[in-house]
Amino acid sequence: MLLQRSKAFRWFWAKVPYFVVVKTVAEIEELYQAALKPKLEAFEERRFTLYHQRRQLVGLTVAVITFAGLVTLGYGLPYWWALLAGLPVVALSAYLYRQKFVDPNMGTAIQEMLAQELLPKLFKDPQHDPEKSIPYKYFSESMFFTHLPENFGGRHLLKGQDGDLPFLLSEISASYDSGDPPTKGQTIILLDGLLFVTLFRRDFAAPVVVLSDDTRQQLGRLGRKIQQANLYRPHYTQLFEDEFADHFAIYTNDVVEIRQILTPQTRQQLLQLKKDSGLAIHFSLIGNRITIALNGPLINFDPSARCDNPVYVMQYYEKVTFLLSFGRAINELLAPKKTELSWDL
């Protein structure tokens, strides 16, 4: 078995063992061997070529600097002459390294290929449009961000059905240009990852918003005050006094349902998932809608590792299936299936 789920992802998957709309790991492994591996091998050929070119560049640079040093010693010149002669060589090598021997877009290209090839085949009878994204209203009504984006877009809109639960999923990029110091003139990224929306089988009693937020861990009591200074979301609620509270902020006016969802085991696994993946995890429960966002790179690209390794396939697969399994788990916990739902997607 080439593909293995991480421990935290396996835990969420186990919460809904009858969840059968997504292909199994064995089926994904077959897909990897048949369709994904040849495409990843093309990326590996490019990465391998650049890797050897970088090694040659470093070797040539060392050789030139060594030659300059030997000449300096041979003619009895001061040592700073060798340093002066080597500086232009180092500067030129650094420029060539950045411009010619590094492909900064390779990780993005691999992620795009996986979305194009994996998403349409991952679910049962999905509707996949690679040029569209989840509509803006779902993003704005999620209460994830208090600053609305000036730039909003995305790709790979997926419409599907998990039993009686319709869902939307797509990659989203949302940002704005800061006009305030100290970030004036910079582009502030709100979300650059996956957004998932599904129905809840009834209306939530009160809005619930849970955000990845390390402010309290970084700033202590001041961070807690910043979290409490909230104008657009429900009331900031300090429900837990554990490590989870250092990395997540909870906003709600009704703590009953969120306590049912965030059991000690769920909090531990969400925290572990955040640490393992490096992603920010947000989710909100508003009306009859569950919205979940994963903010950050969907694959952890390593330019020193082989591109045809199935680890990238597993990373993308895990993140997508986590969204569906977590949404389904919330439904099964708080609103077990009673009647069929309809939602015009």
C-alpha cells in the first residue's frame, strides 16, 4: 500500500464509516498508478534537471572562488583581493540560481494538475467546472473574516451529493490591498485554499463560528482582548482552558451545540490536524448551512523530494475528504437523518 492516511485524518474519517461517496484509498492508488503517476513523472523530470543544474552551478562557483584564492596566495596578494574577486561570482551565481535553476511555480502546477485530474474522479457523479468557484455570497456569509475581499476568485467548482446532503466545494483565493500602516501597499491574503459548503438538516439555534487563531498563544492576555474586540461575529466565548483555546477562537451566543461538536477528542484531532498540515481551519454553523475552510497550500511541495512520490496525491485527497467527513459528522451528531432535503445547486 503506497498511500497512507495521517492519524488525524483517519480519525475524522472513522466518525462516518458508511461514508461511501468518496473513492477509497485503494481506488485512489489505482488511479495514481494509471493516470496520475505519468503526469507526476513529467514534473519529476523537470525537477531533476533543475536539481543537477543547481549542483553544477554551485560546483562551478566553488571552483572559481578557489582559483581566485590560489592566485591570490600565489602572487602574495592580500586576502581581501580574493574576497573582492569572489563577490561578483557569488552575486552572478545567486542571480542565475533564482532566475534559471528554480521553478517557483512547480508546486502550484502540481496542485492544479491534481485538482484537474483527481476532483472529477473522487466523488460519485459530481458536476465539475474547472473555471468556476463557489459564489461569493457563501464566502461573505460565513463570518470567517471581518474585512471583505477586494479580489475574489477561484477554480474547480464541484457540486455533489453525499446521500441526502448536497455540497459545494472549490478552491478560493480572496485578498485585499491594505491601505493602513504598517501593511500599507501590501496584499493581505484572507483565504487561499479550499472552501466547502453543505446543508445542515435543521437550523442552528444561534450562529457558531470557530476560527484558527494563534493570537492568544502569541500575545497572551492582549491576544484574548483582541479576539474579544469583535463587531461582526457573535460573542467571543472562552469555553475551554486547554491547548485548543490557544489556537482556535470560538464565537457564539449559544454554547450548547458547540460543546456537543467540540468534544475533547475532536478538539485534540483538530489541533493535531492543524499542526500536521500547517493549514488554518475555520468552520461556521449559520442557519441551515455548514461552511468549512482550509487556508494554506493544499500540498506541501518540497523541491528536494521526488515529484512522482504519491505523497502529494495523498495530501490533496486527505484535505478534500476531511471537509466532507467533518461536515457529515456534524450532521450525524446534531441532526440525524429524518427527512430528505432539497437544495437547488
